[in-house]
Amino acid sequence: MSSGLGIGISMVFDGAVASSPGFAYPDSSVCKNSSNPTPTISGTPGGEFTAVAVFPATAVLVFTDGSPSSTGTVDLAASDPGAYQITYTVGGVSETDAFSILAVQVSTFSYSSSSFQQIGTESPTFAVGTTTGGTFAATSGIIFQDTGTNTGSSTGVINLGLSTIGGPYTITYTSPGPCASASTFDISVTAVAVALIDNNFAMAFNGTDQYVDVKAFDNTLLSDGDISFSLWCNLTTTGTFQYILSSTHTGSVSGINIAMSNNTNLVFERSQDIANTQNSTGYTVPGFSFGSWHHLCGAYSAASGELKAYVNGVLKSTTTDIADARSASTPLKIGGLSTYPTLYAAKGDIDEVAIWSKTLQLEDVQRIYNATNDNPGKCANLFTAGLGTDLVLWNRMGD
């Protein structure tokens, strides 16, 4: 309906009824990217429409048939956003209504490149003036960090390690609000630039008396500073406690351990033993399946005290404990607890065991995982792509 800022008056002269200027647009405020609005004339037809800018004063409203206009249809594409007064005049009588054109929200964004390796994450950058608070979506193959899918992301941060090699993929950002707009950006995902080597063998363990005793490993590396450990395993026995990797102090389980605690849970542990008190930094990670290969990685930062557990290239859990682990006094064992290797022996296959005296980052873990997952029969050459820095142990387990 008309806002009635002007008043249409009908008068009778010598028996004749004067003109009535009543009119109304479907909405008094419209988005600039809407369809061109045409008013409904409730009074006398045949008049003319004119417009005057209110704010900003320099704004221009354009009618599709020029000004004065016989239709009142507003050409939104040619008009400026702003507040106006539109007047309809017929037979010397006028009515003026308020009318506003709302600016379309800016939705322009970009990523730092159009091509990324399948590793780490990538965040978008909004252009100046872009309205934030909208949502991101992408074509199938892209995985967003916050949703785990290709839709509904509020951040637009892409988990490249979980996204599929290929593209170009189209990422769309839709701004919020009544005058929303959408912009797109295309990216491709490429294989990680890490050298591959053949991986034809793994070591099989019988779950009773088979394990690898790594006596040459320097156990003092486990008591202080950053430490990371990585391996592949395919366990076949359920219902028993199995140590996959272990280096502990005599009479305790201080040091580091990766173990299967029951049918479904993995334990990643870095712990100490002081005055017979056990302080553990560990995880219980659900979802492990028997009879299939998994990549397991633990990464500890001495500065933050965080121990992160990764399964198949995905961060599963984080815990914090800044206490130092006691230096292990028994040699590192693969396939059993280092102090009692035949008591909690692993049954199944273990492969590509590696330890670093640094904290592996997400992109490092994904680089190792993707090298094998995307290339059956191959694995990452840990002496390439920066993975060789601070690498203190790499047991190929048969290769």
C-alpha cells in the first residue's frame, strides 16, 4: 500500500470528479538485484511518475521509460542504492511515497591459489566490503574442515588432506541477509609432492612371542622434548590388550606407547612414573577396525604439552600434560610391551615404523598417509618433502 506521504484529493467541479493520484509499489524497499518493480495505480490512470533522491542526495533513480515516466517501472540495474521520494501526478493532483533501493551485499572472496596439494588446510580471504557470516558450499570432492562435508561451512576452511585429487572444484560463498549475493572461486587439488618408494612387505606378528627389539634406539629421546611416532598396522585379533609400539621404564609404563586396549579403542600414551604415581597423557580413540590397514601417528609438543592422536590422516584427539616422561630403561619394542613383550603381544601386520624428535604437523601426517592411501604398493620416502628432518628411526619392516 502507499505510504501516503502525499495526499490525493478528489474534487467536484461543475459536476465533474477531479483526478485521484493513488498508487503503490509491491514493496517500499527492494534489493538492487530484484526484478524491476511496477506500481499499481489505484487512482486515475494516465499520469506521470517522477523521483527525487533523499539520501544520498547524489543518488539517481531511473525509470525504464525515462522521466517523467508513464509506467513508474524502476530500472533497478541502472539506479543507485538509496532513499527516494516517488511522486505520481495526474490532473494537477499528486501523491508522493517513500521508496528505497537496497545495495546488494558483497560476497567476493578468494583463496591464495587455484591449485593446492592434497595436504593441510586452506582458508579463504574476503575482499574489502564483503559481508561475512554467510555460508560456503562446494562441488563434490571438497571437504570443509568445520562440517566434514562439501556444504554448510561457516568458515570456508578446506581440509585439503581429506579432499579428492582432481578439479577444478567450484566453491561458492553466499552472503547473509535480505539482499544476499553469491560469488565463486575454482580450485584444483593435486597429489602431494613427496617421493614414493615401493612398499611390498610388512612384518607379521603371532600375538604370543614375536616382536622386534630395537636396541639401537636412543631411549633418552622419549623423556624430554618433542617426539612423534608413526606406523601402519593391520591387527587381526580382537578382545585382547595389544602393544603395537612401546618403550617404557622397568616396572612401569612410562615412556611412549601405542596400544589396542580392547575391541574398539586405541590408546596413545606418553607418561611418567614418579614415586610410583602414574601420570598419563593418553587417548582412547574409538572406531578402529580389525582386519584392515590403519595409519597411526602420535605427535607430542614439549612447549604446549599437547599430545595429538591421528588415525588415517585425521586428528582424533588432543590432550595436554606438560609433565616430562621418565626416560625409558628398556629397549624400544615393536609388537609388544617393552618390559613384558610376550604378555601383551600384537597379532597382525606392522609396517613403516618411524620416530622423529620433532612434532609432526597435520600436513606431515597427511603427507605420509596419502602417499600410501592414494598409491597402493607405495609409501612416502621419509627422506623427502621435509620429512627427513629430525627423523631418528625408520624401520621399513621387511622392505
